[in-house]
Amino acid sequence: MNRSDTDQYQKMTSTPISRLIISLAVPTITSMLITAVYNMADTYFVSHLGKSATGAVGVVFSLMSIIQAIGFTLGMGSGSLISRLLGQQKKEEAERIAISGFTAALIFGLGITVFGLLFLDPLMALLGATDTILPYARDYASYILYGAPVMAASFVLNNLLRAEGHATLSMFGITTGGILNMILDPLFIFIFDLGIAGAAIATLLSQCISFVILLSAFLLGKSVLRLSFRNLSSQAVHYLRIIQTGLPSFCRQGLASIATAALNNAAGIYGDAAIAGMSVVGRVFMLIMSVLLGFGQGYQPVAGYNYGAGRFDRVRQAFSFTLKGGLLLMALLATSFWIAAPQVTALFGDDPDMLAIATFAMRAQCVGLLFQPLGTVANMTFQSIGQTWKATFLSACRQGIYFLPLIMILPHIWGLPGVELTQPVSDILTCITCVPFLIVFFRSLSEREAQQTDGPERNP
């Protein structure tokens, strides 16, 4: 390795855990907050066009979750492998994984564009659009689909930078695009009178700018890794490893899309106000969850690097610090948003039915927030160290194994409150499910640490 690579390795395996995670988490939280804010900005500005337009943003969010599922699967899969490979000082193999994941994202994103545009109306109906919401959803989704390859590839580039410990570079690209989106939203929607299509165009342009900035970090030599098509793998095994490692992210994001569609369909029985209200809550909690996810994603490269380097004591320390920090952050945010729920929902419209639905749902999900840190950190741990099937199962619990049956059962028992309570009940059950997996994992980690004490240190 050259000097800069050696310095990066020493940083990831020797810097005190709390300082290292915070240094990686702060830019990651910032970039995720910006992403959540400009997604919420779309909802805020579009809400001035009426509750049907607000509902359309919630419907198309399911489509964006599909694109994110592809990007996160390939990005987190590549990133997790790269963190461990760099921890094992295998830079050449890490670069092969990087360009392969990036290229796959472009190809899969293009496939989504073609399929989505060919079957736009039935796709929007499947995702929960009512007859009154469909025209708005169609206008918004068409531009989002054009940007699918760029959006998916940007998620990969973002995760590659974080995996090598350069979270600040990824933050700059995401933040610039997010700020641009918030500036362009009112300009295109109201000044140019493009309506809901203007919000989608603003999102598309901002995503393209983020992509260019993120890609330039690799092309200008600011990253540890180099992206070169000469390193593109022709072996299926490399792509299978990326997809397998990223499978938990696919389950998490893919099931989020299915769960949102199921939620929209369940809420649609109670009218556009219910879809709009749940859409508002979804966007607000995307903002709140970005703090936890950003904190956890600052932890992931630390866990991967040190697991790859055989520093199991640092993996344990990193888990403990991240879980405690996540619990503290979520407790503060849950309390704040419980108190401010009526005022927050009022920012997105004045329809009394929509506001009542959104306020109750927001307070219910504040309770669920207290149970999310354990599930999130557990899932990220298993993904970071390569225990893919455990991570995949746990990621499927929150919005799949528990959410999907509950969204069909609870509304039949409690009506609309059943729709509003589905997510927090699912969060509680997911948290409980993680406990035995973590007990077994830390017992295994203790055994490996004991083996290191008794004999020479070996990389896993």
C-alpha cells in the first residue's frame, strides 16, 4: 500500500472508537438529513397544490424506494465488501468490486426507466394511486424514472466513499444536490408554473449534480479507490457477492416500497386525506430516521474494517457506542416530535381530516422510535461483517415479515387507527426479534477474542 492508504488503514483500526465513529457519522448524518429535507421539501411545496398532489408524492415515494433499493443493494453490498477488503489490505480486489457495483447500478437503473415508462399508469395504480391522485402521480413519476440510472449509481458512489472512510466527500456531493433541489422546487412549481412536474424536474436536476460531484471524487484522485472500467469484472461470482452482501439493504428498501404501497392502499379506503396524512408522516419520519441511519452508517465501515483486520475488541466497542448514541438521539427526537406533532403536520396543509390523521400517526410512530436503534444497529452489524442471511432476515422483519401481515390485520380490527399503528407495532416486534441474534453473535465474538489471546492473530 502507498502512504495515504497506510494512513487510512491506521486511522480506521487505531483511532479511538468514539472519535472515529463521530467523525464518520457527522458528515453521513448531514448528507442523509439533506436528502430527507429535500424529499420533505417536495412534499411541502407540492402540498400547496392540494391533498391529491400531496398524496401523489407519497405514492411515487414507493417508486423512489425501488430505485433506492437497487442503489443501496449494490452500494451497501460493494461498500461492506470493500471495508473488509481494505481492512485486509486487498486494495486491487476492492477496486474491482467498486467499478463492478457502479456499472451494475447504471444498468439496473436503466432497466427501471424503460419498464416504468412503458407501464406507468398501471404501476402508479399498483402503488396506491386513486383516480384523483393518478394524474399528479403520472406527472411526478415520469421525470423520476428518467433519473433512475443516475440515482442508483449515486447511491453506489456515496457508499463507496463512506466504505473507505471518506464520509466528508460523500456529504459534499449529497448536500450540494439537496440545497439545489430546495431552491429549484418553488422556482419550477410556482414561478415556471410547472406544478407537480416541477418538483420532479428539480429532484432530477439535483440528483444529476450530486452524481457529477460524487464521481469527480474518484476521477480527480481524492479517494482511496480508483474507478476504471479496465478493472470491471467479467466473473459472475463478483456480482453475486455484491448482491448477496447487499441483500439486507434490498430487503430493507424493497420492502419499504412494498410496505408504502400496502399502506397507501389500506389508507385509500378512508380517502385522499388518509393517504396525504400518512404521506406527510412518512416524509417527516424519513427525516428523523436519517439521523439514526446516518449514525449507523458511520459505524458500519468501522465495524467492517476492524472485523476484517481481526480487531474484534473494537467491533464490540463500536457496537456499544453506536447503540447508546442511537438510543439517546431517538429518545430526544421522539419526545420533541410527540410534543410538536400538531404544529409539524400543519406545515403541510390545512385540511382538518388530514391533520388529525397525521398527528395521531406521528405520535404513534414516536413510540416506535424508541425500539428502532437496537434493530438498526443489529442489522448493520451483521451486514458489515458479512453475515448476510442474518442481516437479510432482520432487515425483512420491520417492513416485511411483521408489517405486511399487520397492515392487513389491524385495520380490520381497529379501522383507520389500525393503519396508523401498524408501523410502531412492527418496530417493537422487530426489536424483540433482534435480541437472541445479538446474544449468539457476542458469545461468538468472545470466543474468537479468546482464541487470539491463546494463539497468533488471524484475519477472518
